[in-house]
Amino acid sequence: MQLIINRQTTMRNRRCDEKNRGDVSRKRLPIIEIDMGTLIVEPPGVIPRVSKALSALIAAEIGMGQFSDWSITFESPAELDGSGGPRLSLYLYLIKPNAAMRNLAGVVEQSDRSSGGGGIQAQIVPPPSVVDLHYMIVPYSHSAELELEISDCLIRALDRCGVIPEKYLDDGLKKAGNTDMRIAPESATIHTLRDLWSCFPQKMFRLTRLYSVCPVRVPAGVPADTTLVREVRINSPLDSDRL
């Protein structure tokens, strides 16, 4: 009897599955929307915004207008060659955790609302992930002289820039606390550059500048609601009224 019941159940489930598949084919499934609250930073996110800010800084500081038809791209050197118009590859090749700021604490933000139990409504904002962004900047042109001129402008614009000026930061970066991102040139030996370019097979080595941008704070996500306690009462066995 038990085997018969299991068989009947299996056949009934199979008929339900076939019916469900038929329903799916006849009508469009609804779109499920889940409300996850208000994110700290809206898309496209922090890291793309940093790259765009750095691109705007380079374009403004080195005066891309004086070099006709030049453009800045985020594409990898593996995707580029000398064909087409002259371009400047601003390629993010490495994201590393910031060792000095990897153990930040969360922040408690108190609101004006009170809970029914006498506590204070608040939100716990989880600490951001703090990273360092490492870029390789490679000029591409049919003219080696133009590539040298662009490299010279990069050195004068970025090596002593200090931090990305606030005028190049959008509201998303400011809201995430990224107002003190430092730009620093990285010392690169011929061995470092050889190892980097070996990642791009069949690509010849080109003049390359390396820079880091740090610290970059990437928000953790949605704050968590909590209640702060105004007063805690502990009944001790040593209370005078219990002796």
C-alpha cells in the first residue's frame, strides 16, 4: 500500500508540473520586485565613479583639446592596438584591500523617533570596504612623439596632484565619504612592467605609467534598524529589599 501511495503521489506531482509548464508557456510570468531599502550609493557604484573622476581630471589637467582626436578609454591594453584614432588607456588592473583601514567599525546613526519600549530608534551603518585602486596608463598613437608628449603631461598633472580635486567628484562619491582619495605614482621596475605586459599575450610592450588611488570607500549596503536602550535595570540578589 505504501508503494502505491508513493506512485500515485508521484503521478499527481508530475501532472502538476506539466500543467505548470503549460501555464508558463501560455502567459508571461510576473516580475518579482523586492524592496531592499535605500542603498547608500546608487548604481553605477563607487569604483566606476572613481575611474570617471580620474578620467575627467586627466582630460582637464593635460588639456586633451590640444591633442586633436585624442580620447580616454577604460579598455584593457589587450583590446587596443595602434589602429584607429589616438587613445589613452586608463586601465584598472588591480584592486587591493587597504591594509590600514580594513578593520573600521560600523556607525550608529540615531534618529528622532522613539520606540514604544522607551528606546531610541537608530540605524547601524556597516563599515565600508576600503580598497586601493591601481591603474596603468598607456598612450596609443601612430606618432611616438605624441605619446611622449602625453606622458610628459601625465607626469606634470598627476605626480604632484595629491588628491583628486573635489570639483571632479560627483555626489555619489561624496556621499560615500570619498573626498580624500590620493593619487600617487608607483615606482615600476622593468621587471614589474614585464610581468604586467606578459598578461597580454601577443602584445608588444608600450610606454606605461602606473598610479594608485587610495583610500576608496565602497559602502557595505543597506543599514540595519535597531533600538538603543535608554536604561537597563538589573535585579541583584544583594538588593536590600530582598535581604
